[in-house]
Amino acid sequence: MKKLASLVSAVSLFAFTTVVAPACSTSTEEKEPVAETSQGITKSQLKIVGSLSYGETSAVTAYKFPPRYTAYKFAGSTGDAIDVWVKSPNGDPVAWILDDDFRVVAMNDDASRTDTSSHVQVTLPAHASATHYIVVRDYWLSNMTFKVSLAGKASDPSFGCNVDKDCVRLDKDCCQLGDYVAVLASKADAYKASLKCPDPLYCPMIMVVDDHSVAQCNAQTHRCEVVKPKDIQCGGFTMNPHACPDGYRCRLPQHVADVPGKCVQFCGGIAAFQCTDPNEQCIDDPTDDCDPNKGGADCGGICVPPNADCRTTGCGPTGMCSFCWGSWSCLPQGARC
């Protein structure tokens, strides 16, 4: 109602001034308000006066038409929850949030029926660039001063995956200490920046043994997770089949269709690879055609627990793993206990 009444007053004033004022008058009072949602905003129409980070409030900023808009830049990632206030002691601010392609993400004129401040709350949609803009103008294109307050809560960098390739494993802290975190690949740079690592960076001189864990997407929670090889359910007929890391093989259950298997580490061979887990031993891989007892001195093996049964080791092309006489054993194809 306030702006409708003001609009009537402005129109009445305009009709009066057309009689008593020169036709070339450019008085601000004569300008009619423009519906904000009907206007496309371009970079040439605005003046960028600074940048803000989450938790910051701008200095007192002057708005003077032209240009049509005054703007602050900020960096925001997909899923960030943004809360922006634009307050003026002598004007009626309108605010927009734009992405880096100058597409409107959100806008607000009045925070409430009794508050002409602008208040914009929005969750940032997916976009290739982190650059965004808070764009401000006075509703009547009149001169004013204002302040912008920007609050933002960064989204969970691990949330939003659908398949494993959406995720990446990163060091949890600035230094490589063997502690890892899984985040969306699209948020890897933002996560690293959030650590605020000093430059130069000094790290303890320790030898880190890679545990060969990988980043996977949990299909139920849509979150990226760090999973160690022994906990990976590899292969099988699933919406998001998991792969084993380098140096591991996926051992699928024999004669069971579409069921995920386990990752077993490759060992032995010409390079004499050792098992990473000191509690495991290297045995010949019974599923390949290399026999160390028949001239295969460099046969590759697999790492298994000391008492591993055929569900882990496999049985080779001519055998089948069967629960027989109280234990899992390799039996010839078609044999019975």
C-alpha cells in the first residue's frame, strides 16, 4: 500500500510538473518506478564497488543513478545457504542475487510490510563459477546510502553425489598425515581453500603409508565416503558398482549372479609386491593359470588372512567353493560333499 500510494502521488506530481516545469527536466521526483522483475540486468548497467565474504558487512555505500545498479561480489558454492540484508537510512533498497552469467538467483524488495530493507535468503543452485553478485538499487532510482550484510553457511562438501566418479579423496588437513576425507570433486578446490593453509606451509617429517582407501558415493545417503579396500563391495549388478583401487583385484562370489565381491590385494610377481596389511599373507592366486609348482616362479598372488577360505581365495576355473563338512572348501565342478 505504501508504494501504491507513493506511485499515485508520483503520478499526480508528474502531471503537475508537466505544466509548470520545462519539458527537459530530469528531476528524480519525476521518474516513475519500474517493476523490478521485468528488467534484465546486464554487467554494463552496474558499478561493482567491492567484494564481501561470509560474515562481513560493507561500509556505508552511496547509490547514485546512473548507473542503474551498484553491486558487491562474493564467492559462493553450490548448496551454500545465503542470507543477505540491505539496509538504508534514507532510501528504499531493492536487492538481487546474480550468478556469474548474470542470471537472477533471487531478489527481494521489502523485508516486510513495515520494513523497506531488502532481505534475501536462498540456497545457491549449481553453477560452474563460484562468483556471484549482490546487486542493489533504490526503488525510485533516488540517491541513497546503504550497507550490505552477507551471511552464508557453506554446504556439506560431501553431499550430492550419485556415482563414485563424483567424489574425490583429499588430505583432511593441510599436511599429508595419512588422514583423508571424501568430498565432491566439484568442491575440492573450495574444501582446500577452507583449510586456510599458511604459506609457506611447514609439515612434520613423517613417512605416511597410503592405506589405499578410495572415495566412494553412498547411494543411500548421496554422500562421499572414504572406504578402505577390505570394506569395498566391488562389482556386481548395482546402480553404482564400486571398483577396487590400483593394486587390488575384485574377487566375485563364484556361481552367484550379480552379487558384489571383495577387493584383494595383488602381491608377489616379478616385482615381489608385499602385502600392506601385516596380518595378511601372500598366497598363489588359484584363479589364474600360473602355477608356481610348475615353473611359474614369478606367479602373482593375493593377500589373504591366515585362515581365509575359498570365499576369499577363489577356486580356479575347475573348482567351486562350497560349504562342505562344516567349512568352505574347493570341490571339483559337479561334485557333492
